Amino acid sequence: MDRERPSYDHLPMDWVGDWAGRRAALTPERPALYEPDSGRRLSYREMDERAGRAGAFLTEALGIGPGEPVCLLSRNRLEAVDLYLACGKTGVVLAPLSYRLAVPELNDLVRRIAPRALLYDEAFAELAAALSLPDGAVRVELADGAGRYHAAVEAGGAAPAGPVNRPLALADPFLYVHTGGTTATPKICVVSHRQMVWNAVDILATGGGALGPQRELLTFPLFHIGGWNTLTPVYYAGGYTVLPRTFDPGAALELIEGEEITHLGGVEAMLQLMAEDSRFAGTDLSTLAGITTAGAPCSAPTMQPFWDRGVPVSQSYGLTEAGPSDFMVVPGDLGFDEMRERHDAVGGSMFHTDYRIVDPDSGEPVAAGEVGVLLMRSPHTFDGYLDEPERTARTLRPGGWVDSGDLAYADAAGDVRIVGRADNMFISGGENISPEEVERVLGHHAGIHRVAVVGVDDPRWGQVPAAAVVARPGADVDAEQIREYAAGALARYKVPARIRFCEELPLTGAGKIDRLRIREWLSSAP
């Protein structure tokens, strides 16, 4: 009688999640990570030792078990990487939180995640204290040279009582990553070990070694999947990561030259700030094999200063639910002239990624050159939204296709270009913004009767939020007052940059808010 063969997605295996241990076993003394803010440089052996002590801290000191979440509120720092690698070893689920969010937004996420602990950067002690944790959850500060975490994890800390590694399945959850959406409530994506493994493999396979021995400047924040999706393939390949705690354009330029960086990823605003910095012209960029932009389309004028210095700049595309990387232009395969001509494309789908562009009504594939909704399918698809089956069903279509919500078209050569959102959400500086979320907050202002929010074009951030406001009769309200009110409940990038008052909001024939007319009107505002 034949035995039923196991599904390897569900079979616990020793290597799953053990990024630190497996790499350390292969190249223990190879340089792994440099944190310029503290001056710490660590080998892969030292990174694994720290990850083991961090894993023991989570499981032995805090008593957190596999599948249980911990929240992380932190800048990009070594301790955040400790926890990522430690969660990979132990099966604890890491749930990074954006420090750009306001307290009400963070409390909504914490309520739904229900973490066993909150580990927070010393820079955000006040913000961490304002959060409402579940009963029994503990707060642990990540501080330089002080505190219980430092004592447990730094060299000289107590050795784990036993092995911290647990056999895990690829299907086991690894991360809870929150992302903006088209409704007022942020979504929490369940990211499995399978997703992170396969996306790292897909990036390395698609790149084909084009960047050589990679020395990466990590600029994406680690509360985004993009930050971990930068670190993981570099770790997989035994590369070298430079991890500044915050992005500073001048410091980034110095690190590119001083650390001989071969690649960095960033959003358009970062490239603009670097090119505008007084140190740009004098910085040696000769080691840079490529810059990849992500988060939102990047314009040719932003790329031009780097092109002029001989640095290839190209766009990539993906989303937390489907990737997070799905399309990329491979550096080195195009001449500079051809790259400039195709600067607005995100390239072709990655090695292990299928895509379709379909008619939004019929669901049938459209012809080359025609605009439709972009669908993607790969082994690195998310496992749904946390405790939201209806939302999940709207995004995960039959056949394993993920509905991106983006409009796109493919040219005859197979290059894909992103046209815009199929819904109302827009992107500002790489951050997703839901108009409905901002409208909900502004609607509670005593002086506002009705409000509509849209994204309008901005030369630096791609788009910024703008609001059309109908004031309540007799209300004494102005734009600055509304901005101050919004800043108390929303992240700064969600606060409307433009506010105009009107007698009434324009409606479509179906009686819905006419966002197109509102966008045109607000785009002309000073």
C-alpha cells in the first residue's frame, strides 16, 4: 500500500527560518552587516550568535511560543534584524509597526494582532507607552548599552539554556505586515516562511548575478515588507548589508563611497534628495552597479542625475500580497540609451511569477497595449489578511491569482507599465494612503460637514493628499486648523497638503462623489 506523501509546504524541516544558522555554517567569518550609527560590524557567525540569544530571550525570558506574535516599533537597527532572525529560528511571528502612524492607528493594529510583547526603539518610548497592549503583554526597550534586551543579547549575555531552533514548515506564519488599502481599516498581511524563501529565490534567479558580490545599502524601513525583502536575498547569497537607522541623503552618499556599495533600493524622494545634496557631485559612485526604485513610479528627471554619473536606475514593482517583488528590470542587460527609453517600465515578470492583465469587467485577458487590471501568481503569494476572510477572498482569485488593484498594460516586447490604481488608493513617497481613512478622521471635525480626499501630483512625493471640504453652516474653520486636527490622529504623510473649501461636493450620475472632478479642481490649487 502506498503511503501518502507529505506536502513539503506543511512538513516541518530544520532549515526553514534558520537564515542565521545556515549562512553562518557556510561562511562564518564573512562580513554580514554594518550599522554605521553604532559602528558595529558583525560577521555571519556573530549574527547567528546574537540571533540565538535573542531567540532565547523571546522563548525563555518572555515565554513566547511558536505562532504567537510580538510587535516591533523600531527604526532600522541591528536589534530589529536580531528579532527577525530569532523569530525565524523559534517560530515566533514578528509584527513590525510603522512609527509614522498615529496612536489611534497603531492601537487598532495592536488590538487585532494581540501581541505577547512590544519591543520598541528607545527613540519611540513615548509612543510605545501610549499604546494599549493586551493583558499580560510586556514592553521591552531596545536601547544602546542598557536594558534587559541589551543584557541578554549583546556579547557576554547568558547563553541559551538549550537549542532555540525549532523545525518549522514553509506554510507557518513568519510576519504580520500591515499595509494600506482602499478602506478605512489597514490590512494585516499574513506572510509565511514560504513567501519569504521563494521571493528571495526569485530575486536572485531573476537578477542572474547581475549585481555581482552584493554590498547593499538598506534604505527601506523595516516596518515595510520591502525592508525585509531587501535584507533576506542578500543574506541568502552571503552578501553584505549596510544598515543606517534613518535615511539621510548626505550620509547615504558617504556610505556608498566608503563601503563600496554595489546596490541600493529607494523611493523617488530619496533619489531626489541625494542628487540635490551638495556632496553628490564629489561622491565616487563607481561601485554602484544599479539602483532600483520601488513603491511608486519614478520619473526620468529623478533618474537623470544618476544616469549622468553612469549609474543604471530602473523601476521594480510588487506588493505585499503578491511578492513583495514581482517585476524588475535586470541591470546590465540594457544599454544606457535603451534603459532611458524604457525608464517608465517595470520590466517583465520575475523568473517564478506569472501575470495576466485582464478586463476589469469580464476578467478576460486584454491584448498587448490595452489597459487592464494586473493579476499575479507565484509561490511567493501571501496567506491572506489576518482574520478577514471576505477581504482575502476579494484579493485572492480562483487559480491562485492575486488581484493587484493596479491598472497596467504590456507592450509588444513584454515590458509592463503601471498606469494607476483601479481603486481610490494612492501612493505618496512609497506609502499607501486610503482616501476613505483620511475622510473618516476629518469627518469627525466639528466644523466639517462633508469632505472628499484624493491624491494630486507632486514633483517630490509622486502624489500628496488633498481635501475638498464643505464646512458646517456657521462654523469657524480654516485649513490650518483642519491640518492640526488631522495630525492628531493620522500619520504626517496622510495629512492633506492642500485643502480647499467648496459649497458642495460634485457627484456622478450615480450619486457618488466625483473624485475625478475633485482631483482636477484640487490639482489647480496653489
